[in-house]
Amino acid sequence: MTVKLNETALRHARSLVRDGKVVRDERDAWSEHAPSADDENAFIDDEGWTDYGKWYLGVDDDDDRDTKQRYSFPYGDFKKVHRCGVISLESRAGQYDHDDIRDAAKKLLELIDDEGRS
């Protein structure tokens, strides 16, 4: 398993933040705000795998393109970026030595916080 930074997802997340589609919630809120398996399935049914993948900063090209297993490190709820999701994924990426994902999440968090001050 070789998880790497999903550049497409990172561009999507930055765009959402710049468009104001962000929830500036607290660190511990992600367990309540993260999409459920049913939410994920409904999104896949409505939008497809390509759009699903845009919501995950981690991607494993060794896994089949049309599986949830391919994608990791979610940052939002399929509508908005959640600050708590970015904090959570930054921490988990660091724990598992995915430094590129951790660093991208840190910069995304800075963008969220900077945009919130504007």
C-alpha cells in the first residue's frame, strides 16, 4: 500500500476554501461531522468515483479506482471543507509518516484560518 498526496483533491479543497465553502469547527468535532458510509455511498451513486476521490487527500494508485479503499484522509462532508477534518487528517498523516499529506494539510489549515480572518 503506497498512499500518496492526491493533488486533485488538494486543488479542490483549496478552491472550496477560497469560495467560502468551509466549516470553521473545533478539533474534536470531526467524529460527528465526518460522512457516514451511507453518505459516502449516496455521494458515489449521485456523483461517481472521480468526484468522490476529490474529497480525500490520500490516494493509493495500487487499489482499484472504483473502491473506497483507494482513498484516505477525508477533509469534508461532500459539501464543505471541515477545519476539524483537516486537523484530524494532519495528525493521522503524521502518525503514519505520510509527510507530504501532513504538510499539505497543515498548509490547507493555514489557508482556512487566513481566509477566516479576511
